[in-house]
Amino acid sequence: MNNKWAFLPMTSSNELLDEPEALQARLRDDGYLYFQDVLTHAPLVSLRRKVLTALAGVGWVRSKPLMQGIAERGPYREGDSEYFEAYDEIQRLEEFHVLAHDEAVLQIMRRVVGETAFPHPLKVARIGFPANYEASTPPHQDYLNNQGTQSLTAAWIPLGDCPMELGSLAILRGSNHSGVLPLEFHLGPGNRRAAVPPEMLQELRWVTTDFALGDVVLFSSLTLHAALHNATPARLRLSVDYRYQSEGEALTPLVLEPHFGRLSWEEIYANWKSDRYQYYWKDLNYEVVPFDQRAFETSQSETDYRETIGYAWRLRKRRAGRN
């Protein structure tokens, strides 16, 4: 259960949209910027429909009523073979990649990040299952997963209304001032979470809200963020996140490839109607630097193995109950 009394409300930054310096200062202070209803709804609804159609095609959700995203199978965890049979189809969607170039998002990013801000080719979709609290996205920072420049800024966009009980995004306000944190094992995306010092949790507060279609949250690469548990009976939580940086800064080869690297760009582009946003990054200016794997070279402990085995046992029971 997500206890609403444990969170402070997010502060909207809509009133600062025409004040770049004030936006940049708030991002530096709080580690995030929250904008309400700044994106045109039609492209978001269309992408939601395409994603859910792909999920219905592999039996994950009911085809009627499709747009409610009612789970029929699962839950699945990132890395499961069943997960990729659906996720690969999402990665092929033209609208999924094009949304990162939405003019409203780019205008905000240019004011916050800089005039040459551009989205990474790697783009991420998140699918949050109900009854899967162990694998909710844990507290983490984006920097270690992407590296390159710490000026990296993410845009998180829900594909539909996302109240807290559906598993909304939460930000540890001000956590961007604490540097890069070490990693430890977790069952959620990436199988790692940030090892958050207890004193940080005593000094800082988590913030979140009931998000609506058209909202967007920006946060820096060092800002701790996580997903609340999806506490609904049967609905999937769908969101996308894109990372932006200015030209001339460093990035790693990882962010120039499709998420998880399972498909080639040629495979992703095969059925696109337009080539406008294909290979767009090849005409941009940036420095490619090696990806440092050392932070991820921690072995699982006996406790971690027990947690994994326990999760697998509970998951079998949940799936049996659903089916």
C-alpha cells in the first residue's frame, strides 16, 4: 500500500515556464521540475493505444476495454523472456521514439538544459504490473546507468492519468546534492538500487502527486527517484522516459543503441512511415566516452539469492491465481 501521508506534494513549475534562469535554479535546488498539462493529449493517447495494442497482441491485457490496460497475464519482470516478447514490440513503435521530439518537451528542455538539448537515441518504456511490489522501480539515480555527462536530464511522461495507487513517480527532493551513490541488489528494473544513507532519508522528503495526462516531470541524473507500488487490482501503469543533454558533452555508446540492445536500428525502423527522426543523432556534436562497468560488478549475497527465490515462489502463486 502507498501511504499518502508519507509523501509531500510535488511543486508545480508551470509559473516559471518563461523564466529559464528560475527553472534552472529550481532544478539545481530540488533536483526536479514538475509541469502540469503541458503536453498535447492526442499523441499521448495514440501512443497509449499503440502500446496497449502490442500488449494485447501477446495476451498481456484485455483487448476490450483496451484503453483501461487491464492485465490478463503476468506479472513479469524486466529481464524475463516473457517481458521481452512484449517490450520488443514497443521498441518498434515509431510514435514511442517520436514523442521524445515533442516540441513542448523540447522547448522546456532548451530552457532548462540549453539551446542544443537533444534526446538520447536510447528510449525507455516502463510497464508497472499490479501485485508485483517487489519489482517496482527502486530508488536510483540515472547517472550510473547512462554515464557521460552529469548534466543529463530526464523527462518522465505518464501515458494516461497516473494516481498514486497506480504507481506514480516519486522524487527524493534535494537528493541531487549527495553525489553518486553506490549500488546494491534489487529485484526491480536493472536489478540494482541506490544504497541510500539513512541520514539522507532523515533529512530529505519524498514528493509525488496524482499525475494526469499531459503532465511531465524533469529530473537530473543524480536525483533519486522511484516508482510507488502499483496497488490497483488489475491495471497496468504505463510511462515513458527520455534523457536529454546538450551538444558538445560526453555520452557513452550505450545510449546510442536501442534499450536493452536486443534489436538493431534497422529492425526498429523497418515499418516506420517517416525517416525524419531516424539516425538524427549522427548529425549532432558530442564526445563518445567508454562506459564504466565497475559500479555494477557486485556479486549477489546469500540474502539476495533467498530474496530472488522467494519472489519466484510468490510469483508462481500469483500467476496461478490470475489464470
